[in-house]
Amino acid sequence: MEHVLSPATLAELRRPRPYPAVSVLTPTHRREPYNAQDQVRLRNVVAEAKRQLEADPAVSRDRRTEVARHLDRALSEIDLAHTEDGLVIFAAPGEHQVWSLARSVPERVVLSDTFLTRNLVSAQTAGRPFWVLSLAADRVTLWNGGVDRVTEARVGGFPLTRRVENFDPERQQRIGDLPSAFREERTRQFLRETDTALSGVLRDHPRRLYVTGEPAALSLLDEVGSAAKGSVHVPHGGLAHGTPEAVWQAMRPVIEAEALRNTDAVSRALETARGRREFAAGVDELWQSARVGRVRLLAVEENYRVTVRDAGDHLILAESGDLDSREDIVDEIVEQCLETGADVRFVPDGALGEADGIAGVLRY
């Protein structure tokens, strides 16, 4: 299953395809007893996708058979023991993909000439993805971080390793000589190679970067390269050889402090916008502003969801399952705002007060 949405991957997913490009979405659950229903629900929504293919006169028999085969292959690749909060299956002639999302999605099936990407975009933005680069004299590990965990990232050649002769970090630590390894020319070259590899990863997958290691390692990386300029240094050794849980526990206070600063900054920006009459709130007002590119900053509470129906010139509240209801309108607004260059921030539930889950600062 796919997890990392890079700009290049998003562009490829949005590429027009021969009809039908099928998008299948379903919410999932991480824990018992709620996840007991996921297997049945997933099979039912895939069956609904096949029913729609069968009923669509624009889909030839051969193409229907091929796309249905890809839906079955996608279904066989899903391990529900490791799902998050939502699943998205994309299937089209000659291809299929499965995406696991750390954000819930509405259950739906869409047949079009492009894949439905807004839920992926919103989930990634809400997840506040970041990289953690952990340095040691003999190993550099890259970690993929989100709101509540990190996992080792095996991209761009990472982890990088080298053999260090007579390298005994425990002995060096006992005698107070641990930084000495970072004065060797071979170590300098190793971190130059790290800088080159990191540059490639950040080019393809730009996101916030944290670098962990002994102070001497952090200084040397800045000295020999430029890819980590602007990163947040976390002076904590041993994580290049550590477990994901150890890395997360070291990073958690840093991430939580930054999230608090982010929420405070958003609150101040919204308050200033009120005084300047640049403030907007509510899904209807922000949907209209987003469509014309007026939103400069969008703030969304993490679990805010609302179902609406398009009444032409505005949105009205609707029940889930109503005819023409739109259950992922929040994700649609998020994607539209990102497309027009807005800064999108997710904040804790309740942080927006009377703004009812979603608010923004307008450009004009």
C-alpha cells in the first residue's frame, strides 16, 4: 500500500486516463472491535464499483473485464491488519494502486477519466508529514514522520552505512571521546554523501526536516553540505541505530511544541484578519472563496467533517446518503486552497471556537 504522496506522484495520479478510471474510497479502523466490519465493507464497495462498471454503457466488455481484474488484484494486496483511517483504491485499464490514509474518507465510488485525489491531498496535509535524519559516524537513517509515529524510510539510498575500523561508540562515550569520529576526513566524506542523498529526497518529497545526532555530527553536516540548511537540530545521539519507537519518543516533545506554536500563530492570524475584514468562516463561505482563489490561509480542525448539497450559488447542510450529497467537501476545499497557493493548517478540535470547524484569512 502507498503512503507517501510526492508532487510527482500527485501529478501522475491526476493525469487523464482512458475511461473508466475508477476511484473506490472506504473508511477503515485501526483498532478492534471497529475494524471487524472493514473486510465486509471493503468487499461491498468494490462490488458496487463492479456493478457500476457493468451498468455503464460507455464501458466496453473488454475494458470492464480488465478494470474489474485490477480491482480484484488491489483487493488481494490489502492487509487490513495494518490499515489506518481510510483506504483508496485506484483502478484503470492497465493499472491499479492502493493508498492507506491517516484520515477518514467517505464511502464512495467514482468513475471518471481521472482519479479522485482530493482525499489523498487532504490526508497528507492533515498528517503534517516530516523527515527525521539521524546521524552516526557509521550509519545515517531517514525516518518518515507523521502525527503520532515514525517509520524507517527506505528511499533515496537510505539508510547509508559504512564500515568504521575500531569504532567502539560505547568505549568512546565512556572516555569522553565520542565526537572524535566526526573529525576524520572519511566521516566528512560520508556526510557529504549523506547531503547529496538528502538533497534528492527533499527535491522529490519536500517537507519539514529534523536532524538528530551528537552536536559534533550536527555541526559537521552543516559544514560539509547545504541540504539540511533550515532544518531543526535535535541534539540526541543513538537514533541512527534506534527503533521507530525510540525515535518517536525523542521527537514527540519537539513535534508537540511546534504544533502548539502553529495553533497559536493561526489564532493570531485569524484574529488580525477579523480586524481587517479579511476573515471568513463556515464551509459555504470558504467554498465560494476557495473557488476564486481568495483564501490566503485556511485553518481546519483535525476531525471536522460536514455533509452538504450544492444548491447552485451556495451549499446547504445535508444528511449522509442524500441524493447529490458531498461528504468530503472539506477535503475539496483543502485541495482547492492548496492549488491556489494558500497556506493550509490543521489545528486541534475546538481551536477555532465559534468558527465552527473551518476558517480562513482572505487575500482581498
